[in-house]
Amino acid sequence: MVANCRISMQEWLTYWDLYCQAFAENDAEAHALTAQTQELRAKIFRLTRKRVQLVRKAGYRCCPLVDAFDDKIHSIQATVRRLDEERKPYRQRATEATNFKEKLLKRIPYDANDLEDDNYDFY
């Protein structure tokens, strides 16, 4: 969309529909990644708590078992970091969509007289 141009209300509505559709798709995908990340972080918390209980009960005599917990926790933490990296483009697109929305909303005609005409001046 070009700034300082005349577009019809139909064009404006088309841009608005495109924004809504793109934002909804991006938002749904980002929420799915966020949900996965939250589940994994909860799993890390539970495993860490079990590891601490194990160390308190048995001490470090059970090093292989503690090491197994540590390996599992580190593996899940790596997955969480990967998912966080995958979410970055979604956050960027959400920012771009919000900026587009703000620009688009600034171009809504506020003068009631403009509503009679099919074309609007956007400055």
C-alpha cells in the first residue's frame, strides 16, 4: 500500500482482510510453538525437582542416575532453545503486522462527508 494515495473503500477493506488473515495465521502458529515450549519447560521443572529429591535421599552415590537426569534436562533445554529460535520469525511478523495495521488505521476517513464518496484521500 502506498502512502498519500487515493484508494477506494473496497481496496481498504481488502487490505484489512489480508491483515486479519495473515495475523491470525501467524498468531496460531506462534501460539502452537509457545504451548510446546511451555510444556517442555514444565517437564524440565518436574525433572529438576525429581533430581533434587534423588540427590537429597541418596546423595551422590547414585551418580549414573543423576547423570541420566542431567542429560535428559540438557536435551530438553536444547529443544526449548531451538523452539525459541523458531518463534523469532513469528514475533517479527507480528511486529510487522501491527505496524501495517497502525498505518492502515491511520488511513480511515474520519470526515463524515467522505463516506458519500467511494474514494478517500489518505494523507
